Amino acid sequence: MATAMLVRAIMDHVSPIFKLKNFSEVANNYPAPRSFSEQMKQLDTSLRKIADTHLHQPVRKAEVLPLAPQVDFRGALDVLLSDIVRLLQ
């Protein structure tokens, strides 16, 4: 759960680095190679929905914790962080 929540927090805070209003704009409007845009769209749609499920679900008597494959967005996150480092240098 923490992985999904932390990556979601990163997504929610990085749009000003790209000079855009929100992460959806980064995914859809940032002038970047298609491979970058596709990775950001994956984060914006798939990860956002997974994180929202865990963030907005009240505590229940029994939980099924997400397995690693459900929150494995390493590739897309690495692409995002690499571009952030490039922009901030």
C-alpha cells in the first residue's frame, strides 16, 4: 500500500517542475518522446486507480494486501525521476 501511496504522492507534486498544472497534463501535454508519454500515461491511469483504491478504502476487519506485481511501476517511475533530474540540473 505504501508503494502505491508514495508514488501517487510523487505524481501529485511534480507537475510544477514540468511547468504544468497537474500530472494528467504531464502525461498528455508535455512535449516529450512518445515512450516518455506512454510511461506517464501508465502512471496517470493505472497507478492512480490502484493508489486511490488503497487511499480511499476505509479500514476493514480483513485486508488483502497488494502483491508486488500490482504496484510495480519501477520502469515508469525511473523514467519520470530521470526527467525530473534532467530538468532540475
